[in-house]
Amino acid sequence: MVAYNNDIPDAPNNPSVDQPKMKINTNAIDTIIAVDHISFNATDGGYHKIIHQKPTTDPVNVAGVGQTYVKTSSGDQNLFFESGLGTIYQLTGFAKSLANNGYLTLPGGLIIQWGTNTSSNGSTINFATAFTTACYVVVPQIKDTANRQFVYSNTYTLTNFKVAVLDSSGSGETGTFTWIALGK
């Protein structure tokens, strides 16, 4: 903690009485600034070098002014933004699994999921995490082209999708494919 003297200079005091406390206050400025900024007398003096933010709660909306802040969510400190219209966006700390069959939740709730599977025609493939509202699209792409197979999905739910793995004549096959799905 940096020493600082409030209410200095004090009007009824002789300036010589307050001078030592004013010097402490003046010298404290560089120490305070240097915590998150490049200090005085440096080429980039005044620019941020890091930003430390203590967790808080959602701020009171200020119309027409955006506010960036940190609050604790899901057990960790995450960055948030509140727009001048009062909409709150979480900017970090999204639910995710970055495995081979994984998912990522984006701001606004959009979920991207992906995976690789070797399955036979008509198999059901489970998503890494369930969509909560809707599955918009599933796009499988054949990986094994030795037998000129192709794959598609026309049936999907919040938790899984069915695949058709076919050879060039339309007969059911087993094949390896990658897939991506979008939903909310």
C-alpha cells in the first residue's frame, strides 16, 4: 500500500506545515501509476502494461456508455462488458471441451461442436454436450474416400444426430468422417 495523505493542503494550515505531506503525496503518484502503467519519463510512459481488476457485481447501467469489468462466474474471474443499452456480454470463460470430439460456447449462447467418428450407415452420434434450445445444422464430411463413400445427416436432435454412410451405388457402408454442428 502506498502512503497518501487526504485533505492536503489543508486550508487553515500554514503551507510549511503541509509541505512534508504534500511531498509524500507527490512521490506516491509514480508508484501508483507504475502498478498497471509504464511509469513517467519512459518512451511509452502512461500506456498500460497490464490491467488488474478486482471482481465486482454487474454495474449500474450508464445510458450510452460501455463498461468493462471483471466478476466471478463458474468459480473463476471472467471479463464482462455492459453496453450503453444495458446488455451484458461475457467475454471470457466460456464452457468448452477442446477434445477431438468437443465444443465451444460463444457469446450470445451459440455452441459450435465437432468430432470424428467411424460409424456404419444409420448410426446415432452423440454430441459432446447437449444443445439447450436448438440444433441448427450438422455438417458431416467423409474422411475415408477409398471406397468413394459419402455421408450426410438429415435427422438431428438437441443431443445427437443420425448419419447415412453410403458408397457410390447408395449401399450402406462403414466409414470415417468428421463433423461440425451449430446450435444454441
